[in-house]
Amino acid sequence: MSVTRAMAPGRLLRGENRHRPAWLRAAPYGFAPRPRLRLAPGPRPFGTSPVGLPCPQSRDGSVWFDDTLGGGFALVTLDPVPRGPDGPRVVEVAPSSTCGRWLVRYRARAVLVRPDRVVCGVARSTAALPRLLAVRGRA
């Protein structure tokens, strides 16, 4: 009996087949990592906006940031914003606070936070605040 013929049952058990892709045929027992996708250099589509991320939770003394935000929509901002009677609760944070550093990292001046504490809108400048507050009407 030849060596090739003696190895045939092992090849069948391992699932080797000459019609399968080369990267899968070279793997032992038919398990192999798939080829990795190579991304082109440049800006990534994810990671540039905090929309969809939870608002950071921090503690200021004995008060949690969630308690400061309240139960409804909240506008967390680095700039002073006039409070409207029917608008969301406005929470001004210092750039040195936990939430302030988070806003600076994403280059945002203000974020609109839903009642479940997930960010639903971002304003990169104070001029974009009216557009951000309009997001609340669609949410």
C-alpha cells in the first residue's frame, strides 16, 4: 500500500478536499482563521462620534451624575446655555470633570442624552445647538 493511499482516510476525516480554498486546505483538521480584511489608511467610520454611547457615569462627592441628569432628556454642555421652559434639562459641566473630558475627547460642545442615558445627538459648536435640540422632537 502506498503512503498516499494510506493517508486518504485521514484526509477524509479532516475534511480535506482539493476543491476547497487553499487557506482552508492548509489548516490542520479543517479549522483555520479566515483571511483578515485590510482596511485602507485614513479616518475610520466608527469612533468619531459619541452618538449611541452611554453617557459616562461619575460621582461628584455623594451625588452620581445620573441623579444630576434627572429623569428625562438632558443637554450636557461645556458652554452656558439659556434654559427654556419646555426644553430638556441643561447640565453644564467643567472641562476638567469626567464628563467634560469625555466631551473634549469627542470634540463636542454639547450632547443630548436620552432618558436611558444614551447619547442621541451631538453639537460640535454652539451654533449647532438649535439643530441638536430639534433632534429631541424626533426621538
